[in-house]
Amino acid sequence: MDEETTREAEAETGARELVAALRRRAALILSVTAVLAVISIAIAIALPPIYRSSATIRVQEQAIPPDLVRSTITSFADERIQVISQQIMTRAVLLKLIDKYDLYAKYRGRLTEDDILDRIRKDIKLTTVNADISDRSSGNRVNATIAFTISYEAPQPDRAKRVVDELVSLYLDENAKVRRQSVAETSEFLTQEADRLARQIQAIEGNLALFKRRNVGRMPDSSAINVQFADRTESELRRVEQQIALLEDRKQSLESQLTLIKPNISTATGAAVGNGTGAQREGTPEERLRALQSQYVSMSVLYTADHPDIRRTRDEIAALKAQISASAKTAEKVPEPSQAPDNPAYVVLTMQLESTKRELKQLVASRDDLREKQRTYDARLIQIPEVEREYNELTRDYGNAQARYREIKSKQMQAEGAFELEKDSKAERFSLGEPANLPQSPVRPNRSAIALGGIFASLCSGLGLAYLLEMFDPSVKGPLELARVAPVSILTAIPYIETRSERLGTRRRTWTLIGLCTILGLAGLYSVDSFVRPLPDLFHAAMSKIPIQ
């Protein structure tokens, strides 16, 4: 119980000492609070107003369905917004904007050009508006930019509105310019690519034509024809060789007959008279050869090739042929008579021999030609696989070039359609959704918050200064403090009795403090009026903030 009483007594003593200290320092607290509060209010009123004007630009979808005409621009709206922002926020564009609307005039003498550019970039703000929409191609929900807001802050509301209008025009014009330029560049690239591919196709066609001319008869589709020609040539060659063999036999037969016939009639008659009996009995070798050949043919029908009669007849025929050949060679060595032959049989045989030689020569030439053709056809058949490989490479390149050309031409037509969309403003575009507003009230400073904060800070400053003075003041201010420091108990306390001079001194200090606060307040008002803003303007501005019922 005694401890609680003691604690209550100490709390009551502390409260009394606090009240006493506030009374002693009331003048100081009020003076500091008043001066700082006046300064805070003056600052709140003197700060220049900043107005914000903003406009909204919508991102409109393509007017024509993409299934009918597809645009060649595949970038998203937020990407194009960032690209356009980088182009608009360039040094040249911003300096032109600053000079056109005389922005930051009071900073031009104090700040560098780069600092002013940083300031205008800070005052221009761009905010995108996103929404979850359904993608037409995939059907999934995507977060897309459907609009964006451009704002600018300036001390004058009309100037802020004009700057925003200019920025909106720049964004709209730059977007149209960028889209048309992109479509035009795409179309130009596709046109150049189509021309290049057309030249490439022409070159490949020329190479194919030259290749076909150089490999006539050796193309892959000529294989069957070459085989057919080769077979036909081979059959023709066999036929010619058979004819040559027959003509060779005929030639030998005629030459043998010529050796037995004298070219002149007188010689032939004498020879016939001298050898008449033997010729009639035995006959000439040619006659015996023809008889044996006829007999051989008849026997070949009846007997086989290994029959003794067949072999004997064949040997006799070979012997007669050898005899006839030897007789022909002997006859060639005998010098011809100086007079022209007049024996009709000899003349006829000579003409037949010459005719046979001519036919034989023609057939030999024809045989050589046929053999050459056969070698050509065989060489073609051998070369066809290699030619086919090269031909397939050329046709493959030709097919790839044609496919690429058709693809480029299709894209070129698509690009031309996209260009028409951009020219007629039917593609995705930026449009003004909400024009720039003329701001009626500044967005900053918050004068009421600054004034209230300044008043609260002024009161805290006054209380803090009084607390510091009390903490560092070693004097004893009353019986309670004396009781804490005195070694003996205090029986009674006599109130302080002020003299007349002390009362006058206190009054003088009070008036001096009041005068000092007044002077400080007047000095602050004068500073505000001279260096910040005229007081009538501040008064009217303050009155405009006070609601009138």
C-alpha cells in the first residue's frame, strides 16, 4: 500500500513539474511554433502548382478479318509503343518540343541542355492499359495492351494540355509512319527476292536446256529408246554381215570364173579347141564347186553334219575353193593383154564382179556405221546413270527454286494487300480514345498536407527546444525540486514574491518576444512576396482553396 501511494505521489509530482515547465516555457514554445508555422504555411502557399494533363490512345484491331487479309506486321502493340517512345524521346524531337512551347524557361540559364532533357523525360509519363483477351489464332487467354495513356506535368495547365496534344499527334503519326515503312520495306524485300529467284530460275532453265542439248540420247527417259535402237542396229548389223558374206562368196565365184575365161574371143576359142575333150569330161572347177554345193545341200537334208558323206563333200568343197583362189591369184599375176577384152562372157563376168565389189564396199561402209552406232548406243546406256544423277540435281534445284518463288510471290501478294490496308487505315492502328484534358486543379503540391505537417513540426520543434532548455538548466525551480536535492526535509515553502522591477522585466521580455515573432513573420512574408510570389496572388490562391458555402 505504501509503494502504491509513493508511485501515485511521484506521478502527481511529475505531472505538476511538467505543467510548471510548460508554463515557464510557454512563451518560447508558442513563439517557435508560431514562427515555424507561419513559414510552413507560407511555403505551402508559395510552392508553384504543377498541373497534369493526360490523353488516352486506343489500340484498334484490324478492320478487315485477318483470315481475308493478313498484315505483315507481327509485333505486339506494347513493343511498337516502346519503339515509338524511343523515337519520340530523342534529343532532336524533345528540343523541338521545348522550343515550340517555351518549356522550362526559368531553368535554361541554370541547367544544362542534358539536365533539361532529363527533366522533360521525367515529366512525360506513359502508362499502358492491359486486359485479358482471347487470342484469335490459338484461342488462349493472353494479356494484351488495348490502350495507353500519355501525361505531362507543367506549371501552366494550358501548356500541359498543348504538350499532350503534340505528343498524341507524334505518337499517332509515328505509328502510321512506322507501320507503312515496315510494310513498304517488306514488300520491297519480297519484290527483290522474287526478282532474284526469277533470275535464278532462268539460269537453271538455261543450264537444263544446255544439259539436254549436250546429253541428247543420254537422258534418263532415253534408256528404252536406246535399247530399242541398239537391238534394231544389232539386227541390221547381222543382216548386213550376212549380205557381206554372200557377196564375198559371189565375188570369189566371179573371180574364179574370170580366171577360166579368156578376155578375147580368139584366145578363148583356141583354148576351147585344145581342151575340148577334158572340159567335157571333167568340167571347170567352178562347175564342179557348184555341183558339190548343190549336192551338199541335198545331203544336208538327209544326213547330219557328222555323216561321212557330208564331211567328205565339205572337204571337197573347201579344196575346190582353195584351188579356185590359187588360180585367181595366178591369174592376177599374168599381165593383161594390151587389147580390150571382146569376149562377151568375160565382159559380163567383169561387170558383175565390179557391181559385186561396189555393193560389197557399200555394205562394208554400212557395217562400219552400224558398228559405230552400236558402240554409241552402248556408251549411252552406260552413261545414262551418271547423266541421270546430274539431271536429278538440276531438276531438284529447279523444283526448289520454283517452290521458293511461288512462296515468295504469295507473300508478296500478301504484303501488297497489307500495304493497301495501311494506306486505307484498315489495319491495326492507334486512335485517340480520350483527348487531352485542361486540368482544373494541380496534382501537387498538397498544400493542406504541407501546412498541417509544418504546423505539427513547428509545435514539435517548440516543445523540443523547451525540453532541451529544461534538461540543460541546472537551477532549482520549485520546492519539489528542492526537496529532491536538499539533504534535509522541507517544512514549508514561501511563494516567490516578484518585485515591481521584476514584473516590468517580465513584461518587457514578453513584448520583446512578441515583437521578435512579428518581425520574423513580417520578414518571412516579405521574402515570400519578393522571391516566391506576390502576397495578393497568394491571398487569392488561398481564398480559392477555401470552400464557400
